[in-house]
Amino acid sequence: MEMKDKNELLDTGDDGDDGNEVGEGGDKDDVSYRAIEDGDRMNELLEAIKALPDLLEGVVKQEVSQLPGVLKGLMQEIQSTRGQSNNEAPLTDARDPISYVEQEVDANVSTE
């Protein structure tokens, strides 16, 4: 027997190529299927990116809606401690700057 004939007898047909590796004898259908999967994934990502503004708007609205309660709590805390240590005017006088200034001017005019 020639060498070629011996090699043919030893060849079982299994060359280790299972067709799953792209570029290594993989099936063209596998490659196109992966391209479709990649395209689907890209579309999913694009849809998620398009949805971000609406999601962010919802988060911002929720956070902003909580601000009045937070600010009210801070104002109450400030009011309860203001004026205790250095005889400052209560914060309620400074809420309306015009009336506060008018009160101060009236007080100064009456003392002069």
C-alpha cells in the first residue's frame, strides 16, 4: 500500500471541525445567524437608548416632587434653632423680604 492509501484508511472523517468557529470552516448559515443575533442585540440597545429620556424624566419628576417636603422639614429645623443662640430675628420675618425691610425701616424711623 502506498502512503496515501494508508492515510485514507486512517481518516475517520472527524477532523475536529464542529462548524461553530467563524473563520475556521464554520458554516455560512452560522455566520449569518450570528449577524442576525448581533443585529437584534443592536436594535435592543438602540431601543433602550431611545427610552432613556422618558425614564430620566420620570426620575427627575419623582425627585422634584419630594423637594417641598424636604425643604419644609429643613425650614422647620432652621426655625426651631434660629434666634436661640444669637438673638436673630425669626426666619419667618425674612421670608417676605419687602415686608421685612419695611419693618426694619419703620423701626429705625420711629427711633430717630
